[in-house]
Amino acid sequence: MSMHSDPHTEEIVVVVLRGEIDYACEETLLRCLTSALSSSARGIEIDLGKVSFWACSSVKVLLATRQLAQRQGKTMALRALSPIVRRVLELSDALHLFTTKAASAPIGVPVGPA
């Protein structure tokens, strides 16, 4: 996983996820997203374009982060969904709960294990 500030606005923090996101990553994922949300002024965007495996349990992490963002008056958007992430979100009927955006090229800084 990596995190960077969007070059167009420092008010949004972009979290870039790559590789396999499974049950074993759940706590790290939650910490990463919570930290990103706390450090942002307006909200976060999560780039899921390079995710090759997305566990169903990770959907609950997105939903928990979405609720936290709403409580803080911040936004949370998904961008560049990989086909597997899109499919899991569709099957769990959660895709419609998230704003989706087109991704720009990320500049990543490592924040934890992939």
C-alpha cells in the first residue's frame, strides 16, 4: 500500500492499494485508511486499480471508513477499480454506496506491507 497527497489539492489524501488485499490485511488496511482520513482536510480517495485480489471481508473496512468519513464531514471516493474489486463490490451490493472517480497518476510513498 502507498499513500500520497493529490498534487491538485492537499486537502484530499489518496491511498493507493496494489496486489492482494485479503483477510490478513484487514487491520493494516483499516489503520491506513483511518490515518489517511485523519490527516486529510476534506477526505480521501482510494485507488484500487492495481488490486489483483479483493476479499469480501475488505468491503466491511471500506464501509467502516465511509461511516467514519461521514461522521467527520469528509468525503471518501473510490477510483480506478480493478475488475475484481468492481465485481466484489457489485456482488455485495455496496458499489452504489461509493462515489467513483477516474484516477490520475499516483506518486506513492510506502506506508505498510502490500
